Amino acid sequence: MKDQTSAIPFTAYQKFVVFILAITQFTVILDFMVMSPLGDMLMKSLDLKPSNFGLVVSAYAFSAGISGLLTAGFADKFDRKKLLLFFYIGFIGGTILCGVVTSYPLLLAARIVTGLFGGVIGSISMAIIADIFTLQQRGRVMGFVQMGFGASQILGIPIGLYLANAWGWHSPFLWIAVMAGIVAIAIAVKLQPITKHLAIKQEKSAFLHLIHTIANKDYRIGFTSTALLSIGGFMMMPFGSAFAINNLKITEHELPIMFMVAGISTLIIMPVVGKLSDKIDKFKIFAFASLWTMVMVAVYTNLGVTPFYLVLVFNVLMMAGIMSRMVPSTALVTSIPDMQDRGAFMSINSSLQQIAGGIAAAFAGTIVVQKDKMSPLEHYDTLGIIICMVLILSLILMYRVDQLVKRKAK
């Protein structure tokens, strides 16, 4: 049944918050996402095996996950604006490190530093959204904020690849750091303090707050469902460019176009899905998108040499499914915690998502094999089968989340 309250308009300040969180997510996602298109270049320039590159990706995820767990107990004890600024400045520092290192061990260390700070930013943003926007607005907010994913593919990744082709793989990281610095100034100047949660009586011990949040049965359902959601993406993403170049036989010049087209489709899809998820049952949209994603993943991971226009079509169709799962699932999961637990819940949720993704990326690196720098990747289709199984499990868990949120809303 159509939700009659779904058309609650945004105030001017709420529009600013949506914009600043979207642009913050854009820089953080771009820093992470750029590793995939740079994958083939990094593997060749630093002479890395797929397992080594899988570790570079998972190092960020593991450090982000650990950082989230360590900060979860404190997440509801400070002004959320100050927390956002602190971790965002740390993220900028880590990104600069990525832009100056010259060896595999140093790159691994730089990614760990970036993850320690960058991995917490998403959870702080989600807590801010839950504080400032009603449930009937959150689908639209998630749709716009998560457009950072699409924007990173349209603008960020192609520009990053062009910079990398012109000045080496370091340059995209330095460019991201400059952009993020401008965003940090805007947050410091324009974002108002977010302190409503501080008025609610809280546990004195940060450790006890963390333990009690984890111990909540309803919260654990949300944590598990989110962890499963990230596994599929982390398995496919690190080797996306290497698979496209070495198996599908697209060129390095076509690679930025592939990411750009997929990103444009995402920018179109995300706001539409956001509006639909505020008007229609969120779980129904998630279920349809999950089934669609299964079909596309099964097809894409079994492709051989493919004409470039078909690669574009398959990428757009696959991204449509993946993105259409993210919006309703995030809107549902952010509705689980009580206000006084939101910061801790989002931090733990983000941590488990990152840790699960890190395990997935490292695991994928042990499955995928490349005999030499120029040979096709082997066993990518095996990843496709595993991802489809994970998608089925996440569908079952998200149904439980949906039932939980509907009970709380009564």
C-alpha cells in the first residue's frame, strides 16, 4: 500500500546535509573504488600476484573494520560533526600517504592507515542521517547520498585513470586528497553540531555500551545482513579491471569509458530507487533487485572475449541490480537501532561490513589465478557461483530485518 507520508519535503538545511554527506561519501568511496581500475596497472608496475593485490584491498577493509569496533563505544558520546571532521582529516592524511609510497609493503601500510580513518566515516554519516531525517525521508536521502558511488564511477574513476595513465598510479590519490580537503573546510564551516543523542541518558563506560549494543538480538540480525551484503561486491570488485582487460579483451583506453557508462546509469537509477523505496515496500524492491543481480552475475562472470558495446550493456544491467539492493537495504538497517545506540550500531555495522568484505577480497585472491601478467584470469566464474549463494542468504536475512522494522513501527 502506498505510504501517504512519503512526500515529506526537505528543508534548505536538510538539502545541504544531503549534499555534504553525498560529496563526503564520494571522496571516501572514490579512494576505495579507484583500487579496482588501478588493479591491472598496480599488478603490472609493482609485479603483484592476484593474492597480493587482494591483500592490498582487504588491508583497507580489515583496518576499517577494526577501527569501527574500537570507536563504536565512543560513537554516541561526542558531537557527530566533530567525529566526522576528525576521521575525515585522518582519511585525507592516509590518502596522501598512498600518493607518495613507492613499494608494495609501504602501499599496504598506507592503505591500513587510510582504512583506520576512512572506514568509520560511512557509519558516522548514517548516524547523522538517522538523527536528522525521518524514516519516510530516508529512502530518498540514501538514494542521493549513495549516488557518491555512481559519481565516483562517472567522474572520479575515469579522471583517476586518465591521471594515472599520464602521471602514474600515485596521482589519483593526491587528487582525491585535494578534493577532500575542500570538503573538510565546508563541513567545518557550514555543518551544525549534531548533539541530540547526548541529551539521552547513556552508559558511562564506552566498553559496556559496545558490549550491550552487540548483545542486542535485534541489532545482531542487522549486523549479519549487512555483512553478507558486502561480500559479493568485495569478491568481484578488486579484479574487475583485470578481468575486463585480460578476459573480455577491452583496452586500457576503453576501461575509463566502461566505468563512466556504468556510473551514469547508477546516477539515474539511485534516486529513482530511493523514491520508490519510500513509496513501495522496501523489502520487495530489495528482493527483486537481488534476483536480478544473481542472473547478471552468473552471466557476466562466465563471459569470454566480448565486443565492447556488450561489455557496457552487461555492466549497466549488473550495476542496476547491485545499486537497487543498496538503497532499500540501507534504509531498513538504519531503522533498527534506538537513537541512543545509533552511533555504536552504525560503527559496529560498518565494521562487520568491512571485515566481511576484507575476508571476501582476500578469499577471492586465493581463488582467482593469473599465470603471468598478460594471461586471462582463471576461476572468475567460480566467484560468480559463490556470490549467487551469498545473495540468497542475504535475501533471507533482509526479510527478517524487514519484519523487525515493521514490528518496531507499530
